[in-house]
Amino acid sequence: MMPSAKSVNRGWRLLLCAAVPACAIVPARAQVGESLLLPPVVPPGFNRGRNQSVVELPRRAFDPVGIRIGSFNLLPSIQSGGGATSNTYYTADPTASAFISTTPTATLISRWNRHELMVSGTGTFREYIGQSRRNEATWQSDVRGRVDLGRFSSVTVEEISTQQLENQFSGEVTPTVAALSRYRRDFLSVRGVNQVGRTRTTLAADYALFRFQPLPLTEGGTQDQSNRNRHIGRVTGQFEYARSPGLAFFVQGSFANQAFESQLRPAVPNLDSDGYRALGGINFDLPGKVRGSLGIGYTRQTFKAAIYKPVEGMSLEGRLEVFPSRLTTVTLGARRSIEVTSLSTNGSYWDNRVSLRVDREIWRGILVNATGEYSRQTYISAGQDANAYRLGAGARYLSSRKVVVDASLNYSNRASSLGLGNAYDEVWGEVGLTFRI
């Protein structure tokens, strides 16, 4: 039987993504199941310097030298090149396109014995050939300072401003909206850490402001997204007790308040809410074998408007790194949490996800990786689910201190119930070159 024209066209889209030549460093792709989650305010704490993953191993012969400026070191780099996607707008009837991109980056970091100051900035400018509506201009600035108060206490203040793309697997919007949705996030956090003997206490507070840009429409014009603008304030506390150098127990509690700036729709109240979470668990770091952190607990989301019912249940955060050899690292991740969305009549959904990644150094300066991720979003009171997975492979060649070559190929698939947007898949390929000082 002869293949249909649609099958032939689909085959060409896949070949385009796998074979298009380019010369760009591969930026981090959004992970399946991510949403507008704030950065973790309390680090997992399992890294005690007893193990190093493949990507963390020292490679002094390939480390960039940077530029010495007084007691600071400046690390600039430039990335340029491109790739292709088989589904530019994440639709059921896909349109393939190639793209070119440029990513300049600079980091200024102190070389002090005590305290620390770091300032960094990066931007990615991606142009889709023949699909200008999908063009991207994202950036991030980060300023972080740490003051050491004696040997065992410190205070860290960080401000991050970023212009980002919305993740098509976030569960907060349909994929076709995510393809064109951009938002600005301004994030400020203060974190204090005090260690006494075998105990460590962390207290943190942070604030984030999200502002969503208008969506460019196919027929021209834009669609307003200001009803999604929000403020989020969060406080977190964590207490840890070290049973041994490689094993510690912890308890963590957090409270977050989300305040939206306007109604969701006419006569429909916004999603103002309070979130509570309590976790307990362990973190460990056994030399040459494994390290990780696992916390299990309870979470609850309550809304100010009576039409949205409270949601509660089990919460989970876990990460495990296994070291079969010095040159191989296997990483497993798992997460279960409540997220806020306008796609559900109850204003929220359960985000469940697992991931697997294998990193391997196959030769001096040549690293390869394989990844697999799965996400299931269950929309509360709607009886609907959205399932997504991603498979990927990548390689990095450290040619010298100044030149790095990267390549990646990923396949993503999303299937959803009626009303949660179209089902679709995508092949994304990218290869590239980075020059650094």
C-alpha cells in the first residue's frame, strides 16, 4: 500500500529535525511537567562533597580561564547556530520549521575567601525561518550575595529577573497557547542558614511577580493575558539532623500565597489561594555509591472564592543519583504537587512526574546523555487527564578551554482528555558551537 501524502509530509518533518545542520550550543529544554514553579528556596542538601556526578567532575584542562578584574573573575561566552522542530505551534496538524539562534552569556563572580557575590546575565534570541510569530527573545539576570556570619551561619540574598517562554507541558495552559505565550518573572529571596553540631536550620522568604504578555493571533492582533498576572509570597523552614556524615533526616514546612491582579473572566472570580505543605524525609551521600533526597508529606490548597473547593493530599519530592562507575551517573527524579490552573473548574490539578537520566563520559572531554521523562496532570473535579512524555539524547565535546560543541535530539508527546487542548507530538533537533574565554 502506498503511504498517504500526510504520512510522507510527516516523515519529511522528522527527517528535517534529525538532519538540519547548524552551529549553536544547546540551551536547556523545558522538562516535562514543569510549570511556573518558583525556584527551590531550600537546597536539597544531600551534596556533601562525597560524590561527584559525571558533569561535576573537574576538567581543569577544559575550564575557561576568564578575565581577572580585581578580586573578581569575568566568564563571558557566545553561542550561535540553530536547529529545527517538526511542530512549530504544538498543533495536531503540525508545521515544521528550522531556526537560528544566538545566546550571549556573562558571569562575574568574586574570588573572596569569605562571603560571595555573583552577577550574571544571559539572553537567547531564536528566529524561526518563515514562522516569525514563534520568534523568541528571552533573557535572565541574576544577582546573588552571601554574607558569612562566622563559620556555621550565613545569609543569602538573590534577585532574579527573567523573560521566559511558557512550557507546553506545564498544565496551566493548552499547548497552542504555550507556543506563543511569554511572561516576565521578578523573583527576590532571602535565606538564612545556621548550623550547630549535627543540626542545621534554614529559614527563607521569597516574593515573585508574574506578568504575561499578549498572545499574537494567527489572524492578526493579540489576546490579552493580564488576568493571569499574579504575586506569590512564600515562607519556608527546614530543620535537619545528621545521623552520620552520610545520612541526615529533615522536616520542612512552607506556606505560599497567590494573589491575582484581576478576575479570571467576567463574573468568574480569580484564583487567589493559600498553599500549605509539610514534608519529612532523609538525604544521604554514600561515597562511590549513591546520593539523594526523599521527602513525603501533606499539601493543601485553599481558594478565597467559594466556587473553588479546597484540595489536599500526599506530596512527594525525590531525587536519587547512582554511580555505577566514576564515569557514569544515573539520576532518578519524582514529584507530586498541587498546581493552580484556569483549565480546571476547580482551579487546580495534581502534577505527577518521574524522570530518568544517564550521563556517561565515553572519552576524555566527550560526554553523552540519554533522558526519559513522564508527566501526568490530573485536573481535579473535571475528570480529565493530560499525559506527556519526552525521550532525548545529547552529546557534548569539550574541544578546548574556548570551544565546546553540543548536539541534541528530543521527541515529545502529549495526549489529553477533551477540553484540555489538542494532542500532539514534536521532534526537536539542535547542534552547535560555543566560544568562551
